[in-house]
Amino acid sequence: MAWNPDPKVAAAREFGRKFGKDVVVILSLNTAQGTIEYASYGETKGLCSTARKLADVAFEDVMREWQ
């Protein structure tokens, strides 16, 4: 797995380590600004891919409901 230094990915990685999770998806919304974003983390390259797919699906679903 390639190291991703992005602070949002680092937060997801730290959450995973702290709570013993190998896949983490964080969705964040700012309702005042109307923005949504996510960070995903997987402990291995394969799990990273899984986390990204889960995050994409969750993001799209939230976007459909929010609009």
C-alpha cells in the first residue's frame, strides 16, 4: 500500500488503528456551505480499494438524498 500523507486519510488511518478496524470510511458534511467529502483507509492495497468503493457508494447515496 502506498502511503497517503493527506491529513484526512491520516485521520481515517488513526481511527482504524485506535479502534482496531482495517477499513474506515469517514463522510463529512458542512450543511451551511453545502459541501460533502470523504476520506477512506484500508490497511492493505486490497482493503484500500474496498474502502474507496464503499466510500464512493456512500457518497453518491448521500448526494442523491441531499439534493
